[in-house]
Amino acid sequence: MPSIHNRTFDEISLGDTAAVQRTLQARDVRAWAAAFGEVDPFADAGDMHGAAGILTAILTSLVGSDLPGPGSSIRSTAVQVRAALPIGTVLTVRLTVREKRAGEGLVILAGQCTDPAGQQIATALLEVVAPTTRRQRDLPEHRLEGLLERGRGLKPMLTGVVHPCSAESLSGAIEAAEAGLIVPVLFGPEAELRQVAAAAKLDLSDCRIVPTDGPEESALKAAMAAGAREVQVLMKGSLHTDVLLHAIMLKEAKLRTGRLLSHCTMASIPTYARRVIITDAALNIAPDTDQKRDICQNAIGFALALGIELPKVAVLAAVETVRTKMPASLDGAILAKMADRRQIVGGIVDGPLDLDAAVDAAAARTKRISSPVAGLADILLVPNIEAGNMVYKNLAFMADAQIAGLVVGARVPVVLTSRADTADARRFSAAAAVLYADALARDPARILPEPEE
């Protein structure tokens, strides 16, 4: 479990600093407005009461997590907003030790918030009583920062980044490399890649470039490299998903396993305090029962690779009873029986379950559902792509869930990036890919098992 440690008063020196970067989204401002009654959440931040509150929250969080850390007590905070809070731009918030008062155990911290250009958004002054003893605080296990910590514990993996000819896709690869997760190998037209990098002020000096003439050749060369074990992970750039998947499924690429490819998304939901995996929200449109068996097995392998020891799968339907006129409920019952007969292995499968019974133990009790999965589901297997996509986007855009997603079922994991993905989502997905690839290399029979017939 990831943890954070404090700095005691005696360990703190003048000039010590701590910093954090945050990308403020419109939904963050809306959430603040809803919680604290801001009349116009999209007013100029310099005139918005919530701006000081949002920045205060970030500053005090940094006090509690880093400087001085757990055990700190904030005596006072003064924030002066100097410019509008930019939406969708990385903010850097920094604390610096300005003064120490030994008699009171007090540390005076100067705070500063700047945008990427270095423009000052706000300044602050905080008086904090520093802890006198060492303390440690475990972070919630369901938060996806744990994936980053585990991923950094492994050797950075050679990752084929396929046709990253946009600022978003190229920066995603560079950010993952800077986080110590991957070593990017870029497949794409070299001149175009360098032009994109120059415009976005990205440094490609640590990236190997494999030149190609277009997206189809980028996908083919990357897939062949993965099949030859020259790269261990594939990451989608700015090409169409079907172009990449077509190359992966070519026989000569040697990436096929005989299993359906499917997409898995791990979501950490602040208001739920658990992680859940949603499948399939992005790839398979209307899977039949046999395809759902593969989707289920793929998701179990994904969960195992990311640290869930005995994944519990809820096969979702609109009801928790079998209805012959509702195909999703029939699939739930069939998949549960397949797991009983070891046609699906590595986890516990039950269905049909409606969503509330799958994730809420009280709802399951009210409905008198006796199930080892009800209320405890780690994996939500949805009926079709529409249901999965709506659940996924509802959590990501309306519930502020942390997200990490992969395509699995091939011999290497595939990171599907999106223009709408946050920087955190790209890093979490890269970390998930590294962990999955490592687990697959160490124990392929556990992650992609052959089901017993």
C-alpha cells in the first residue's frame, strides 16, 4: 500500500520546498460551486469567491501530504488571487519554508501558484504547527497513484508508440517516460514527429524513432516489433483504432492468442472508496455469450495483474433474476455456470446482477440476494458497448474518477489514448500497461489462461 511520511520540525530547514501540479477542470469548479454555493462558477477567477477556496484546498493538501506532512496543524492561511484560474492548464503550486519559530514549533510557509508560462496566479502565507515525531499515513488503496508507485518499481518498459502525430498523443508518451514508466519507441513519419514536438516544446532526445510513411505502416511496424519482443507494450497515437487493431491481429505479427481482444478500464471513484473495472466500454459492440466469456477472462487477468488477488465479476443486467426475454440476464446466468465448470478461471463470477446490487451491499440485502459477488464486485461486465461507455464516461466526467484503461487479450497490452484523456489518465494507463506486461511475462498462464473445456 502506498504511504506518505512527514518531516518533523527539527528536520525542516529554511528554504525547503514542496510542489504539486494540478490540472483544474471545469467539473472541479462545478463541484466546488455545488458544495459551497458559488453563484457563478465560471466567473473570472479573480472575482470568484471559490478561486481562493480551491487554491487554499490545494495548498493545505500539500501541507498535509508533504511539507511538513502527516501530523501538521494549520493555524492560519491567507491566499491572494492575482489572476484568473485557467481551466485545463497545468497549475504548479509550491510551498517554501520562509521562517521557523522554535518556541511555538511554528513553520511559516510562502505559497505560490503559477501557470506553465510562469505567470503568477496566486500567492499565499500559511502558519503551520509542525509535527515533532515521525508519522506515516497510508494512502487509500483504491486510489490509482498506487499503480504509479508499483510501476516505478519496475524497469521502464520499451513501448511502441504508434503514429503519435499530435501534441496530445506525443506528450502522453513523453509524460509516461518522465514518470519513469516507459522508454518510448516512436513509430511514425520522422519529419512530422519532430515538427509536432517542436510546436509543443517536447524533447525527443531520449526517444528512438522508427520512420514510417503513414499510419498503416506505423501500425504494422509497431505490431511486428511487439511480436518480435522488441517492445513490450503498444501505445496508440493519433491513428484510428481499427488501423492499429488490424495490424495487431495480422498472423505475421504473432500477437494473436486465439482470444477476443477487449478493453478494460479501472476506475477509482472518490465517493465509492473502491476500485472497479468496467468491460467492455470501447471495443466490442454487442458481444455474444462466447465473446463475453473471453471478455470476462480478459478482465480477470487484468485485475490480477493490477493487484486484485481474487477478482469478483458481476455480469450486469437490468434485473437480478433470469428473464428469458432479457438476453443480458441469460448471459449472466450462463457465464456464472461457465465459471462453476472452470470454463472461466481465476475469479468468482455471478450474474445476472443489476448495478446497485453489484456495488452496494445494502441494496443486495434489501433485494435478498445471496451472492459472493453482490455488493463486492471488482469487475462490472456490461451487456454492450453503449452501457459500458455510459458507465465509464459518467464516472470519468461526472464523478471525477481516476481512470486507467487497456486493450488486453493479445500478447502485449495496448494503451488506447484519447484526446479527452487527462494527463493523469494517460500516466495511470501507462502504469497499468507496465504492470500488466510484467505480470504477463512472469506468469502468462495466470493472466491469459486457456479455459478448461
